[in-house]
Amino acid sequence: MDLAFTPDEQKFREDIRAWVSENLPADISHKVHNALRLSRDDMQRWAKILGKKGWLGHGWPKEFGGPGWNSIQKHLFEEECALAGAPRVVPFGPVMVAPVIMAFGNAEQQQRFLPGIASGEVWWSQGYSEPGAGSDLASVKTRAERRGNNYIVNGQKTWTTLGQYGEWIFCLVRTSTEGKPQTGISFLLIDMTSPGVTVRPIVLLDGEAEVNEVFFDNVEVPVENLIGEENKGWTYAKHLLSHERTNIADVNRAKRELERLKRIAKAEGVYDPATGGPAASRFRDEIAKLEVDVVALEMMVLRVLAAEKSGKQSLDIAGLLKIRGSEIQQRYSELMMLAAGPYALPLIHEAMEAGWQGDAIGAAWCAPLASTYFNLRKTTIYGGSNEVQRNIVAQVVLG
């Protein structure tokens, strides 16, 4: 197994790096490198820049308007974007629902929905979790009853990330109560401007309303918005979840944040034992352990890419990538907090937005750390909790 990049792949990396350097807005990159709040405009501005180049759907095949890159090229593109300080592409449209539409939607649905996703013009949200159905998605209760040419949808979704910006939402809905729970689920695309759709923000510990509750009260959804066959949505959901869990691992962001952790530790005097003493030595050991795990995660990703490149069956390790990637995210955020000490605690959004919190209460690089720490507590829960993922991995390995 050859994990080294070829000269052509290195040239591809250099071309991507040059393009990103020229086209990524400096104000957005600054926010990403310093974990400052990204607005809807920030995220969509970058999405539209990528869309204009034809790279927002960088994992798409050519027949659907994508660049047709292989798995290695996609990885290199994502790595260069992350290291340059580009925002993560909001995944719900281009990474999650688009592959489902490509694989299971009809030609009319593909022509209708994919262009708006590829251009970054249309903001999509995900409607999976419910108050009583998180990791156990087979328990969804949101009901879609067919009446003529429409489905009438009633129910509630929760933890809908960035749902306050959503224009369309893809939902798992129950269309039958017969047989196994999984067999009665369908996959619907719903216009969020439809009468009866209500979005209510959930304010989190970090003061942000990143997630939302979405209510459906007799919402009319045209039958042509059903993806694939009625009651077959569980199959499509599993296809989507493999993309989500791999995306959560996000080894490229981990590499970027590892470097940020080192910058904070150096600035706070807890990285160099020569100046920080035994405490710095112990803290540097923790950073070294984290770095080993980041490298191991990257090697796991490269093994999958090497298998795909050689035409071999790719390892089905989406769950394992999710487990390790999410735990690494929590560890680097915790180490950043420990490095900053009390300066990590204040969380004054108005001050952060104005750019003066660092001068007022301590080092500028410490200002958003509390927000980052709180926010990343979610990573071991969403996309299927890590406890559930460990059960799945055990079943695959042990039978």
C-alpha cells in the first residue's frame, strides 16, 4: 500500500493551494483561523465562490456538474482549503442530500434541485432527529399522509443545524406503521417557506442558536418531492449517513486546529519546558499524544483513499472515522482551554465582534475558546452517538 502522493497529485495540490490563496477572502480566513463567529453571509459567500468555479460539489461526478475528481484529489482539495482557513462547506446540500438525489432521485428532481445546490444559491437543512428519535432514527414519528397529489406533514424535528437559514429541508417522515419501523419511512424534500413550517432557535451554552426546532403543522408537500419509492427512505438515509459520518471526522480541520493549539500554548508559555518548567513539559506531552492520534486518523483516511485508488473495496469505516475524529475535536478544544487558563472563560460576543475583547481581558487568541469548547461537546453525539457507532463497529468486526 503506497501512501505517498505522486508528482501529478503534488502538482494538483499546488494548483489548488494557489487558487484558494487568490480567491479566499482574507476576512473570512481570519475568522476561521481565530475561531470567530461566521455569519450566514460569510459561509454563503465562500460557497458561491466555490460554486462559480464548479467546486462546491467537489465530490460530484462530471455528469452532475462536478469536477469528476478522484478520491485523492478530493482529499487534497479539502486539506488545502482547511489549512488556508476556508470555512467548512455547509454539508447538508452538496455533501449530504445531493448524493441521495443523484443516486435515487429521478431526472426531473436532479434537474430541479442540483443546480441550486452546486451554485451555493440554495441553503439546505437536515430534518432527521426528533425529540424521541436521535441515534435511533427508526423511531421517527413525523407523519406524512398522502392526500391526492400532496403529502400532509405533521410533526417536529430538532437539533436542526443552521435551520434558521434554511430554504429547503430534507426530511425522514413516517408514511406507514406496518411491519418493521424502518420499512415505513420515506424521504421528502420540503420547501421551508411553505405555510405551516415554523423554526424556533435553541440557545446553547455558548449563547449561540446554531440548532433549531422545526415544526410542521399540516404542511402540504407535492408528491413529486418524494425521493425514490414511498416507505424506502431508510435505505436512502443510510446512504446519506455514511457521507455525514465521514465528514464529521474532518481530519484536515484537526490538523489546522492542532497548529492553532501549538500557537496558543507557545503564546501562553506552556509549550517550551525551558521557559515554562515541568508543567510545560507535561502539557507538551499531551499535545504530542494528540498529534500522534491526528496522524493516525490521517493514515486511516489515506488507507481508504489508497484502496479506492487501486480499485479495491474501500473499507467500511465511516463509523470508526466518526468516533476518532469527534474525540480528537473535543481533545484539542479542551487543551486550548487548559493552555489559556482563566482567559478562556469570558464569552462576550459583542466584544469579540468589535475586535477588542483581547485587549480588554487578555490575549486575543483566547477570546473564543469557551465557545469552541462548548460547541464541540456535540460531536460525539450527533451523526449517531459514539456509543452506537462502537456497537456498529463491533458488529462489523466480530460478527
